[in-house]
Amino acid sequence: MNVQNNGLADATRALRQAFGAATLGLAVLAAFIPGAAHSQTTQTIKIGVPVPLSGSSANAGTDIVNGAKLAAARINAAGGVLGKQIELVPEDDACDAQTAVQAAQKLVDAGVAAVAGGYCSSAALPELTTFHRAGIPYVMDASTNPKLTEMGYDNVFRTIGRDDEQGPFAASFIKNVLHAKRAAVIDDNTTYAKGLAQNTVEALKKEGVDVVYADSITPGQMDYSPTLTKVASLHPDVIYYTGYFSEAGLLVKEARQLGLKATLMGGDATNDPTLMKTAGPAADGMIITTSPLAQFLSGAHGFVDDYTKAYGHGPGPYSVYEYDAVGVTAKAIAAAKSTSPAAIVAALHKITDYPGVTGTIGFNPKGDRSRAVYITIIVRNDEFTAYQRQDAAGKWVAMK
């Protein structure tokens, strides 16, 4: 009797070991097959949201996550996608390249079907490389460096414009609206800021504007008066800063303290209300080139109301572009009838007329938004006010 039981026990153990080895083998195999983890049956569809949730750009990241939450809530209330609910997976990339790699890998490991997010291009670039290896689509809402869609990756898209579109726009404004003859361009040496600065300088030269200064500052310093003093000695008519709002506020404040009379301008990373909190009254009259903010979009009134009701304050600059990034991703999942990342990528490439809150969205072969729009806004009475835009013929007109 004991012999028979021992024999049965040995056979049972052998079967368990064989089954365990087979299961492990399948798991290992799945790890090397792009999209294999996503073919498994799950209760939700996970969409990653990599943004800065710590550091000087944390409020911008939080605003983007809030926009994603509103989009997911709307989609889920309407029944979700493919009978499943959207589950957002935010991850902090701190606008730092090394942290971004870790954040992206966490999202891959979490089994996200797609990613919608991004803020700093310096973080989005390494994130994109990780997502490309995994075959996961990355729809960016705020990362504007041209390199992101010039790497030949088929899984990258964005609901925002590019720096080589914004640079010529800024140069045209400086030449044709401000009638400036001499310009200074300052960046903060980050991927985004240097790219926008270079594109603007090139466009200014083509416009016949004399670029008397083009150099970088170091982010995080407490005093930029040496740089501003040097710039002042060159007598520019306009100073265009292409870095982020955290440094922009201090630059503007110190420029006015030093008595600089030049028109102060910023790129689309200075369009955050924190600018006014840092600069105070000195920010009045500052002009910013940017994609339209939600409050200036005719189709975004409902979004602004919903955001304000949900979070107790108005939306920041990129929450509405994130709202559309999540929306267009969900549309692609529905069109693909699959949560396979490869199928979602293919479906995104076929989208030409998604009715986004920020306007009609379609992607060109590189994944860039087909019809990106820029406007200028101006700080008046501690608020951003719509200022100038170009009409269909390229003529500059006042915004109402």
C-alpha cells in the first residue's frame, strides 16, 4: 500500500513539474512576442500616461493626467471600448531622461495597450524608444521636438504641432506684427527649448531680422541678471525665451527690474499660469506663441466647464490636447476591434478626421498632426488673453 502511494505521489510530482515547465516556457515565449501580453483576457484596457508628477513641471503633468481622466470618464460612461472600461496608468517621468526610461518600462510591464501623454521632449525621446521596442503606440499631447517623428518609428503620433512649425510662426509675428529689426533668442539647453530656439533663429534670419543673441541659460538658477545684462547691451527689440515657465517667470521679473524695454515673448512651454505667479506684474504685456488654449477653442467650452467643476480651477494648457490624445486612442482601439498594440498602431495611421475638442485630428505618415494651429496670447491683468492669429491667407488678424 505504501509503495503504491509513493509511486502515485512520484507520478503526480512529475506531472506538476512538467506542467510548470510548460507554463514557464509559454510565459517566457510571450515575453518575447510583441503584444502577446495584451492578447490575454482582461477586464480593462490600460492606457499609460507618462508625465512629470514631480519636479518643477509637476503641475503641468497633473493637469495632463486630469485631462486624461475626463476623457476616460466620458468614454467609460458611454460603455467603454470593446465592452471594456478604460483604465489609466499614470507614471512619473519627472521630465528627466533616466527617470523616463524607468517610467516607460513600468508601463510596458503593466501591460498597457497604448500610451497617451508626454510633456518634456527630453523625456519623451527615451520613452519612445522603449515603447517602440515593445510595439506600443505613443500618442503625445505636448512633446513638440521634431526628432520624435523623424526617427522612422511607426508607433509615434501627436495631437500637437512641431517646433519647426512654431519657430517660423514666431518669426513671422516678430517681423510682421512687432516690426522688430533686432531679436534675442534664449533657451534653457533642454531638447525642446534648443529645438524651438534653433528653428526660430533660422526663420528670423530668413525674415531679415538681425539675431543679436542666441544662447542658453542653465535651468534652476536663482539669478539670470548676468545674461540679461549682456542681452540688454545688444539692444534687441524683442527677447524670445523658448524654455519652460518655471525659469520664464524669473527671467521676465528680472528683465523688468533691470529696465529692459524690449518686448518679452515666450514659446509654448511658458503658457502656464505659474508664469504670472512668479513674475508678478512684470508679466503684463508678455506675448506667448502657443497652440490654442482650451478657453480660446470654440469647441472646448464643455471641456472647460467639466474640468473646472471636477478640479476647482480652469484647465492648464495641455489638458485638452491630452483629452483628445486619449479620445483618438480609444477611437483607434474601437476601429481595430482589438487591444493588440500593433492593431492599434495600424488603426491610428488610418485616422484622418477624428472630431477632437481641439479640432479635426488626422495624422500624416510620420504621425504628426496634419493640421496643427498656433496663435499668440498676451498677459493682461494677470490672465492669458487671446491676441493675434494668422488667417487662411497667412494674414495676421486680431483674435476676438
